[in-house]
Amino acid sequence: MDGLTRRISEAVHGQPQATVTVLSSLLAVEDELGYIPKEAVEEVAALTHSTINDVWAVASFYPNFRFEPPCEHTVEICWGTSCHLVGAMPLIEAILDAAGMEGEGDTDDRRLTLRFNTCLGACAQAPVISIDHQLHGRLSAEAAREKVSALLSAPDSSGGR
Ligand code: FES
């Protein structure tokens, strides 16, 4: 079993909840890998006694699933109501500017995946962003710009992925 197959297997078979569904299994894989590889679709189909088409139908219905590995770093920006009310928009503009991007997506050099999120679950600390799954709250636009710039100016740690 290679590393990817083992991580998929551990993610789908290690779900703590009593009811395991196609969606819960896909979420477990996305949490573990940051994307849904085709091998995971096959594993989820087998585990849930579904067809591969059924699993693809669920996976493709939800826009938050991605089917390619994320870039070296992932930044999520919350633009939910609480964050919006206290300055998510200037934060978004500063981060897009620092990353040289116009919206969500991956940079061409594969250093940064940028995603918008409707709630990162830390509304009391709004406005909130997540950098490589670590939350940063009560950020000013300038602080957010500096964090993203620092991330992108650091040496590439992906090993050329
Ligand atoms: S709305 Fe931004 S963390 Fe909840």
C-alpha cells in the first residue's frame, strides 16, 4: 500500500461518527489530503456500497471539494457575515494584491492556493483567515498582507512538487 492509499484508507475508515456516508467519507479525505483523488472516490464507493458515479455526483455537487492537490500553502479568507461586518473586504483586497491574484484559485507557480470560506468557525475573532490550517483573527488588512507576503517570500518547502 503506497502512502496516498494508506492515508485515504485511514481517513475513510477512521471516521469517529456512528453514521458513515458518502459525504462524511469525502469530507474525511478532504480534511486529510486537501483534495479528493480518484483513488479516494473508489475507496469511498467500496466503503459505502455506492457506485463510483454516485460518489462523483456527491463530490462534484459541493464546490468546496477540489480534485487536484492544493499548492504548497493554503490561505482561506472568511467572508461570512461576522467577518464581513468588521472588515473582511479590505483583508481580501490586501491578500489578493499580495498574492498577485484576482480571485480564488492557485498561483501559477503552485506556491499558494487561495480560497474564500463562509465561516471559519471563529466569528468572535473576526475578521479571520486561515494559513495552512492555522487561524489568525482580528487581523488588519496590512497584517494580512504582511503574512501572505512573508509566506510567498519564504523558500519553497514543497521540494518541487
Ligand atoms: S463569519 Fe468569519 S469566522 Fe465566522
